[in-house]
Amino acid sequence: MARQPLKSLTESMFYVLLALWRQERCGTEIAAYVRELTAMQRVKELSGGRLEMGPGTLYAILGKFQEEALIKESWSQGRMRVYRITDAGRALFRRELENMRRCVDDGQRELGGEEET
């Protein structure tokens, strides 16, 4: 059976690509951008506390993204690997962001004038 390409992102995957959007980062830096203001706390902050990402989740995502050519290893030194987002990763991120916008628009349209309780 042929492997299916990644068609959508989990919330964790979304934040990993976001961490790589403006600069290359190693796994520890991604974890520090998706942990405090530098990756796993950052994800917790950006997600309003909804999402916490541990190292196992992060490195599984990085492996998947490399398989899918959404990120590429820029360089490595010892165990440290530095990654950058590829054009394919940017395109998937933009599609996912647009899909999220449509979902929010659909939800707001369906709710109409209802207020949150």
C-alpha cells in the first residue's frame, strides 16, 4: 500500500512549523519556542494553555516532517540537528491556516448573533 502524503496538521504540528517560520532552529530551540518564549512553553502560551508538547511528540513530528519534506535538516553537530522549513512546509502551513480561517468564519456565520455564555 502506498504511503499517503500528509494532508492536514495536528495542533502540535502547526506550532512546530510556526516555530520554524522565521528562522532555522534545532530540536531544543523548537522545544524552547513551542516551552517558553523560545518552543514548548511558547506553544503552551500561544495555544492559551491548550497544548503542551513533550520531547517525544516533538521528535516524532520532526521525523514525520522530514519524511514529508516539509522541513529539512540544515546542519548538525553531534546530537544537535538544526532544521528549516521548506517551500512545501510553508505551503502546507498556509493551506492549514486558510482552512482554520474558513472554519472560524463558518462557525461565526452559523452562530450568527448568538453570544457566548
